Amino acid sequence: MLVAFTMPLSVKLNSYCFILSGLIFLFDKQIILKLKTVFSNKLAVLFFVFYLLYVFSFFMSSNKTEGASILERRAALIAIPLLLLSNNYWKEYFNKILFSFVLGVFVAIIFCIIVAIKNFNGDYSSFFYHKLMLPLLFNAVYMSAYVFISIVLIVHYYKPIRVFYKQLLLVSLLLFLLLLNSKLFITLCFVYFIFILFKNTSRLKKVIAIVSALMVFFLSVIFIKPINQRFKTELQTNFNVINQQTFSYDTPLSGISLRLLLWKQSTELLTKNNSWLLGLYTGDFQDALNKRYKEINLFTGDQISGGTGYIGYGPHNQFVEIAISLGITGLMFFIYFLFYQIRLALFYGNVVLLQILVTFCLFFMSESVLSVSKGVIAFAFFSILLQAQNFNEKHSH
């Protein structure tokens, strides 16, 4: 419950909770039996193998410091299966664990809103996007993912609570999502919300609900300036910029065109270095990208602001990042890894898990989610937690 609650609040505090859980696991007298239980589960084995691919790539890397940092951030791929699949006692607290996560999301965003109100100086942008989450130093896009997951959990796991309180929770989460201003999750949430209403309401209520949801969505995009500006920028994307060979500090790049450019540079590096099979290795691919950014004169910061520009920017796509760091070998394994989880969710009819896995797959298309702790922990935690409800320890699929 502490791991779930602190996930949206603080990476450091969340890490301490993991360490505490790990110590409890290590000092358990039945640790050998528990390890056998974990390794008898195919999903756990796939998590471990995925991590070992990074370990192998680390030893092939020249930059061991960067490689070690990446291994540390991905340690949850091993830690979470060990903690959740080694016993069943937590299952009686399943709903409380999920609610702890939702509560953590509420506490995090309410805290940031209070800070924004306290420091308000007439600039309403402090209530939106990254500026809103600045007090917690938390990426707004990842918090948007957490909010969307919370909405899915509230819709499916809290049917016994009174309708009024459930609706209040959902409305609050939807408002949070608008403030966080992630284009992907605003769009995804309203599509999901309309789908749920379409599936579960009578014809008249269905029409009213769909029209209302669409009105809220489009009115927000049109009239709330910070949201409007972000969508407008994407609609005005100049795709010709992707074919440029060199750039200047003021080259206009939208979120879409920047990502397409980063993906292009990544694939060209793989071709140039004949590294499609094993990639450029875990510790070295970012150095290669940084060098490439300098070669094409992509903005790398200035002395006046002290910024570093695009230096340090990964591919912003999980599939591309795995290809450039682990090669086609790692990418094919990762695709199988995701396919296996989706197949399990379909086999057991686990609608919530399926929705969350699809959400992560879409998220993987625009962000290197597993490159940061807040992404890899959430992916591993919900994948294992929701799958563990279905596991029969006598066999695995």
C-alpha cells in the first residue's frame, strides 16, 4: 500500500518503500520456497529475461556509468515480480492497494494546486502542465498516465461506493487531466469515457452522455488557452522539417515533428553503425544520439540560459529506444513480452488489465516510458498486480 501510495508523490520515497519491502523479502525464512514460486511463473521469467538483456548490453557498453544508471532505474523489472508473486497474502488487500494509488494521485495534484494558488501572480499557466507539477518535480505527462489509470480503476473496481461519490471522483480526475494538459491522455480519456458510457447506458442517456463528453472535450480544447495552444501547435506541424539535414536554434519543432526527427536519427545511427542486431548498447546509445544532435546542429542549449537543449533527449518512443539500445533482438523480445501479457489478459477476461496494457502500448509510442523510474515502476506494478489476480500457481500459460 505504501509503494502504491508514494508512486505519484516521490520517486525517492517510493524507492525507500521498495527497499523496505525488499529487506522483508530477503530476511524471510522461506525465501528459497518463495523464489521457486516466482520462477515457476512464466510472466516473472519474462520480466527477468528482459532485465538480463539490459545487463548483457551493459557489459558490452563503453560508458559503464550511464549503463549502470539505466540498470538501476530498471531494477523494478526484477523487484516487483519478486515482491508480488512470492506470496498471496496481499490479495485480501487488493482494492485497498489500488485505492492507495488513487489517493496518492489526489494528494499529489491537490498539493501542487495549493502551491500554485499560494504563489499565483496573475500567470494562469502555473496551473497547467509541467509548471503545475513543479513543486513535486514530477513530469506532467507521467502524472497524466497515473490519473488515467486511476479513472480506469475507479470505473471498474469501486462499484459498491455511492454513485454521487464515484461521479465526484471521476469529475475531479477529469479536471486534473485537463490541468495536466497531456494531449495524448486528454484524447485517450475522453475516447475511453465515451466508450464506457456507450457500452453501459440506455439509448437516450447514451446520446446525452456522448454529446456532453464531446462538448466538454472540444470546449476545453477551444477555450482553455493553455490546452488550445498545445493542440494548435500540433495541428500546425510542418512535417518538411523532418527532411532537413541541418538545423538552427529557432527551427520550429512541434511534439510530433520532434519525435519523428528523433526516431529518424535513431534508425540512421543503427544503419550507419551496422548495429541493428544488438543495438548501440545500453550505456552508449545516448552518447551516440548526443553526438548526432551536434552534427546536425540540433539546438544544444546556450551559455546565457545555461540550458542543454536537446542534449540528453532519448528517442521518445519505447520501441525505438529498445531498438537503438538492444537492437532488433531486444525489440522482438519486448513485442513478444507485451503480446504475452495481452494474451493472458484476454484468456482470463481481465478487462481492466487489457485496458491498462493498451494504454501503456500507446504511451510507449510517444515516450520512452521504461527509461525513467516513474514509468518502469508503474508498468511493472500494474502488470504484475493485475495479472496476479488470475495466476494459478500450479501452472502458467
